[in-house]
Amino acid sequence: AGVVRETLAEMGWTGWPKTSGNRGIHVACRIEPNWEFPVVRRCALAFAREIERRLPQLVTTAWWKEERGERVFIDYNQNARDRTIASAYSVRGRVDATVSAPVTWEELPDVETEDFTLATMPARFAKLGDVQAGIDDAVCDLEVLLEWVAREEAAGVGEAPYPPQFPKMPGEPKRVQPSRARKEDPS
């Protein structure tokens, strides 16, 4: 998470981390509402690949689980059209009623999802207030990421798979799980 924060800072962006209420961490960045979903998703992919480049042993953008190993997956496809995330402070459908909790960067290394529940969040909110209150004042511009996209495309690094329920997109590679792909005839 520290490298994500550092990279955002290098770009002049502010990121707002929160737990998903399950296993993941979301980092929200408010952007100008001037872009279509495919552009935003492609920018998210370029950002994810930059984090993967900086931490190749720890981070991956590999869409197929079998290619990830134990690495952390940065899910660029959450920026595709019609994708949803748990909103801040929403209660998740788990027995322990965990909450998708906004957290500070400083507390993120020690965060445990189970610490943020329907029972514990009122006291946290009373003590800290809304730790994401400034998100609307920190609007980010996609220009840096658009440059990264252009850099990738110039280097021959293009699209990545979309989720299975999406129509095939221009420039998208095969959407076949590697273990199910037909093996090329060696002759």
C-alpha cells in the first residue's frame, strides 16, 4: 500500500483507502467526470502495471487466478462499466457484519477487516469523523495516466482481459483461462 500511496503522490493525486469489508482494500481517487469507462479502466490498468513493475514479487495484474500465485492482485477491472464496490460505511453480508471502512494510510498496515463491524463503527466515527471527508476536494486529472497508457502502447503493451460477462473489446487479448487454452500443435 505504501508504494501505491507514493506513486499517487508522484502523480499529484490523493488516494483514499478503505477496507472492502471482506478481503480487499479499495483506494478511491476522485477524477474529473470527463471520461468514458474504457478510458478510465485503461488508465487504471496502466497504474496497476506501474505498481506491478515496482513490486513484481508482491503485485500482479494477471487476470487469471492460476497466474497470480500468492501475489496481490490489483483489480483494474473494477473501473469497467457496471462494476460495483461496497460503498464507504456499508455493512457487508457476513455473519460478523463487517463494514467497508475508510481508513488512513497510517493505520492501513495494521488493519484487520474484523476490527470494523456494525458494532464498532459508531464509536470509530464519533472519535475520528469521516476520514474521507476531503475526497471531493481532491479531484485528480487523468493526463499522467493517459501518458502511461501511450507509453505502454508504444512499447507494444496493450489491453488486458475484461470480465467474462463483457462483450469482447477492441484490442483485448484472448479471454481463455490459460489451463483451458488449446495447446498449439508442435508440428
